[in-house]
Amino acid sequence: MTYIGSLTGGSSSSSSSSSSALPSVSGGISGLASGVDTDSIVQGLMESAQEPLIQLLQQRQITQWKQDIYQRVGNTLTDLQNDLSSLQLQSTFLQTTATSSNSSVVSATSNGASANGSYSVTVQQLAAGATATSSQSLSTNSNYANTPIGQILGDSSSDTSLSFTLNGQTFKVNPQTDTINSILQDINSNPAAGVTGFYDSNAGKVVLQTDGTGSGAKMQVSSDDAGIFTNLFGLQPAQAVSYSFTGDSLTSSGTVDINGTHFQFTNGESLEDVTSQINAQAASTGVVASYDSSTNKLTLNPATTSQTLNFASTPAAGSSLDIDGTEVQFYDSSKESAPTDQNGIAIDVNGESASDIASAVANAISANGTLSGTLSAAASGSSLTLTALATGAGSDFTTSVPSAVTLGSQTLGTDSTPTTQTATFSGVPAAGDELSVDGQTFEFYDSSTGNAPTGTGVTAIDTHGLDANGVASAVASKLPNGVKGSASDGTLTLTASSNGATSLGVSYTPNAAITGVGTTDESDATGLYSGISVSDPLNYGGQTVLGQAYDASGDPVTDSADVAKNAYYTVNGYSTSSQSNQTDYNGTTLSLNAVTSSPVNISVAPDVDSIVQTITNFVQQYNETLQYIQGQYSTQPNNSYLPLTAAQAAQMTDTQVTEWNQKAQSGLLGNDTLLGGIMSSMETATTSMVSGQPTSEVNGQATQMNSLYSIGISPIDPYNGLSSGATAPGVTTTGYSTYGLLQINTDQLTAAIEANPTAVMDLFTASGSSSGSSGSSTNASSSDTGIAKQLYEAVSSSITQIQQQAGTGDTYDPTGPDASSSSSSSSTDDSSLLAYTLIDPNADLSTLFSTDDMDTSFIGEEISVMDSQATDMDSQLQSLQTRYQNEFSNMESAIEQVNSQSSYIVSMMGGSSSS
């Protein structure tokens, strides 16, 4: 868009631009020789000559005002378009509301599109979090919780880097400075841990609670070598629970939650299978199961040790993994047969990824008779988590990756003997393994799967098709000059080429495809301090599909206040559970506030009030938009009020300048054909008929909801005003200027929605196959397309036309929250005043004109043409003023010369007489 100067709104001052583009009318004392005020003459001549430029600048300002008004019309249409966007959606009319017969026990909230219906809800148990407290009083001394823990634990060392991990979050502890309170504060400040705690000085106990509720709320602690939880907090790990059976299988089916993990058990399933299922998820639950077949007792133990192995790449064929004494051997089926060791596990690596191998090993462990009885295995991506099934010292286990090469002891030579050493190949080295001998590096690779390694001092050994002895022989053939070698049965014997006590410098570096191997012991165990939560949707109070739980003393386990629990509730006879007391049921949020003594009735029905309000908002925005456009269209221009010049404004007050500009800006789009077409298309859409609509009984009358009129929305009668019982939201005008604006009978609209909400929805949202045929103002068009969709198309097309005519730029929204309450174009509210610049023909037009290359609208290009014309006229005026000044300057010079000559003659004549 092109514009003049800094186009501010009503705040523009009455002063003109300060710089002048025309040469100064000076250069001496005006009329000194002639006695004539030549500067005033030039100024008068220029004022007359500037009139065409002033008229052009005024016309340019008027054209720009028209552009701004068009853009403001576009802003109002965009507001209406936004309302229509949601009015086209079925979800707008599917809003529901939920009510409860006893909200203090069970309250309900509709999620916008909840299914209609009535629900009878009973609550058997509320969800609760887990609590852990010190088993006995630590100290009731008021300073105890602020004492450095090093003094409490008896640790006088200078170690300042203790730590523990709670629910996956690691906490650093300095025993010299940290206290019970400071540790608890650190826990409270870490939301990811999901635990808060405090020290009860009255009882002398530490109290920890989970932030969440339900069986998944846990307190799992690991790497607590200093015993912060046991020795300092005085907490006891969770106790085991047992279930006794009369046989070796389950007698019922159902879903059981164990510490937040779901297990689906079936009637007749063996207890051994149940045990295997539970142990397969030990890493996530913190619980391992054991089954005593002699007593048919299933026991859940809370403490476990685990180890996570990471497969960085696919293991090489011939390599192996030792898991607690059982060998996992990797082979390539495209090159060799599977190993036949009956006690081991064979894993085919042919074409498998690291993740595939992790899963294969996990499955093999579960199927292995030896390992499945001591360990559970779970794969996640390329990670393999092994968890001990036993507790205490029985949970210890080891993992290792045997090296493909074992180096023998080096025997240093003497003056008469050379140095010797052996390297035994028990298998084929993996790709990337390196053997170093006397400064030379041998790097192994398989040419069928990769390229030969390169680099200074690197000798590549291709293992493709070789066995262990073949690899040893290949190395022997490429040894450096200082070393001799021979291979036999996979053993490479290395001998120095000369005598002397010189080391051969032999080392072997495997390219570890598996990391994380090592030894675990009971100190690695994860301590579970939140108890073992076992529940299912159909049973509660200690009962589950597994039966009645018993503690280590053989006493029944009932509802413990310390253990996390699920909420149990029943809806219309369907029993289910939730880990939270706020749960979603068929699109409705139920808030369980208390255990019920009698059923609570929940009713979900259409949210009639919200739908009525949405439609009312649309009617208001429609009226505000059409009213503003009508105001611009029906107001006639004040042709006697042209844009003010700087000279005119200088003689007026600021209020007078504002009022003048309001009159000058009024009616610029009077009877505009574009606005007329926009209003016509809007009115056509709102008076159209939607075919295919059903007939419903509304207030005792059969009504076909096929128009806005049928649901209580109709045009205002310009002569008689509003109908009885109707309102006109957004309308501030009266009389004939209300033509086309809408009124709404809220009672009738409410009754229509209550009678058939689907029909009302289709009236607005139906996706028809035809766009309808236009009709006159008295004969509405007919279409199978919803009115909101029709109107949206009309408004979108109008916005496009406005942008083609005037572009975009003015951000003032006449129907927005900051606009004047009056839609009249003659409003005296400064907030609606169009931007202006006082007309000054002496202004520097090069700084006032600016071109927006992005504005390709019709008016934008029209203004650009005016800018060029004004620039040309300004240049001509500067030349004309220069010519005037030169002519008067020459006249003054000539008169001065004549005066000089006359003076000379007079002086000569006077001189002659005296002689």
C-alpha cells in the first residue's frame, strides 16, 4: 500500500510536514532596487500554481480513505468468518452437559461431545497413593532433622558425594552438610520423582507420600549404598504377600494390576504360567513371583536385582554371551549350522538388527529351563533387562562377554633366547576387534558385510569363511619383521626375531557389541518402600482374581492405608477401576469423591444453553457486520468537506480538525456496488431454505426446521421493529436502517433445540451436493447445504473481493471489542477516525510517498499512479519557482544598473555646472 507520511489516526496534529521541497525565496533584500516585494509576488504566483497539486493530493487522500474503509469492512467479515468456521462443525451442536443427583459423592463433567444417557454409579473404593513412615520413632529432639546426617549415621569421613535414586531420579547427598530436612526438601523440589515428604518432630518419624494415586504409584529406591532410606529414615522395604490355592491353576479370569502393570489371567491357567507372566514384567513392577508346587503357594516378593545389557550392534558370528553360567552363542545360518551345545542358547544373527537380537535373547531366556527359573528377561529396543527372581543373596548373578582371543603370559627373552607369547583364538573375532603386535595393529572385518579398514599402521584381516585356526594363520602370515609366528589348533605362537628381553607389545581390544555386563549382588537391589499393590476391577478389600492375600505371618491382607490403591466403581452394572479418582467414562469425566451408600444418578443431555449462546453469538456478529457495511453504503458523502490543507488546519483547533476529518471521511463508499453485492449475498444465505430437513414437534406444532425462521431467527421488520419476544443482539440502529438485520426469539430457538437437536445441527452444517439457486428478496433460495456453510462461502468470497479491490493493511476492527459501540460512519469517537496527513504542497514528497510492492490491489495501484503524477507536478513546480526567482532577480539587476547609470549622469551634470 502506498501512503503519505506517518499515517496516524485521530492523534494527527494540525501541523504540516516541516521540510520544504521548493527553493527558498531569498538571496538578498527583496525589491531593494525596484522597491517591489518580489518574494511576495513569487509566493503568490506559486500558491496559484500549486492548486492542481493540492487537488491531486486531496484526491489521493480520499482514495486512501476508501481503501482503509474497504479494509475495515474486510476485518468485520473476517470476524464473521471465524464465527462461521465453528458453526459449520457438528461438534458445535453436539455439546452436552452432565448433572449428578449427588455431586458431593460423584460429580460429572461433560467433555463437550459426551454420549447422551443416564448412568447409575456406585463407588466401592477410592483411589489412594502410597505412604511410607519410619517403623519407629527416630528422635523427638527438635534439632534432630537439622543435624548433619554424617553425625547421625556415624560417618566421620570426608566423603561428600553420596547419592541415591528414587523413582529414576538421582539425588546427591553431602553427609557433612545435608540433613534429613534438606534431603526431604530436595525430594519435594523434584516433581519427576513423584514423592513428597516431611519430618514429624512430634512422632519423630519421616513420612513419605506419592503424589499420584492408584496401583502405579510407587517409591522405588536404588543405589542407596549409604542406607539413607533404611538407616537414616528408618523405613522398612515392602513385605512379601502370598496367595494359597487348592490346586495348581486359577479358578477365575480377570485383569489384575500389580504395581500399575496390567496382567490378563484366565480360568484354568497354570500357576507356573502366572509366575512367568509376572516375572517378565519385574523390571517395571519391582516385583518378582515364586511358586511352590508342593504347597500351591504363589508369593510376590518386592526386592529385586537387575542388570541392563545394551546391544550396540549385532554380535559377530562365533561370539558369545555368558549369562549366569549359561552360554548364549551367536552364529550366522548363511555360513554355518547352529551350535549343538544342549546346555547353551543359539541365536542366529543372519540379517538381524541389534534390537532383533535383544528380543531373541529375551525370548530364549524365557524358554530356557535353567535361566527361566532364576531370571526374567525383557527387551526394549536394543536393551535387554535381566531381573533376578530371588531376593537377598539368592539374587546375585553375573554376565560376561568371553573374548575371542586369550593372551598367554609373556616370557621375556635373554641374551641367548627370544621373547615368546601365545594368543589363543577360541572363536572368530568380531568385526572391529583389534590385535596389536609389536606396534602393528591387526583389525578384523568380514568382507561379506563390510569394507576393509584403512589407516596408518593397520593391517586388515578378512575373517569371511575362516575358522579360529584360519584367523590365527592369517595373522601369522602378516606379522611385522621383528616377530615370527606359527598357528596350530587356533593358537598363535609369537616369537621375537632376535634374542633379548624385549616385550612383544601384544594386546587385544574387542569391539564390544554388548555393553553393561558385570556382576550384580543384593546391594544392587531396588528397594520398594511403597508396598505391593495388587488389585483388579471386580475385587477389592484384599481380594483379587488370585484370591485372598496373606502377609509373611500368614495373616490376611486387607485394605492397607499405606499401599497405593485403585478406585473401584460400577456404572450401570459394569464394574471397572481407575488409578485416579477422576476418570473418563464414555466421554464423561466422573469425579469420585466418596464411597457410595446408594447409587448416584448421572444424566448427560444436550447442552441447550451453550448451543443457544453459540447461535446467539453468531447472530450478533452477523448483525454487527451487516450493520457496519450498511452504514458505509447508505451514508452519502460530504463533498464540501475535502481533506484539510496544513494552512487551513493552522487556523483551527484540534477538535475542529477532528470533526472536519470525520465529515470528510463520511460516506466515501455510499451506494458502492461492491458493498451492495456483499450485503445481497449475505442476506440471500440467511433467508435460504435447506431441503431434506425433518418435521419435528416444537411447542405442540409440527415444524420443518428448514430455515432460520423456523427456529426463531428472522429479519427485523423495518417498519414495525422487533417481533414480540424477540431481541436483536448487536443492533444499535432503528427504522429502515435495520433492513436485513436479524432478530432472535430465544424461547423458540431453545424449544427447537430441545425438540430435535440433530435437525438444528443439520440446518447449519449439512454438506449438500448443490449450492442452491438464487432468489429474490421475497423468494428465498433452496439448497441441501447448511446455512452456515452457505454463508461461509459467501463471506469468504466477499473477503477475496475486498482484498482484490483494496488489499489488506488497516487493522482497526469496527466490530471488535475496542471499537465504538456505534456503527454509524459519522460517529464522533476518535477511535474510528481514519488515518490522515494534512495536505502540504511544500512538503518533501520523496519522504512522504512510500510504495508497498506487495499491494497489487486495484486501489493500491491507483494510488501508485497518483504518487507518480504528484512527483512529476512537484518537479515542475520547483522549476517554475526557480524561473520566477531568476526573472525577478534579473529585473532587479537591470533596475540596479539603470539606477547606477542615472546616478552617474546626474553626478556628471552636477559636476559640469559647478565648473
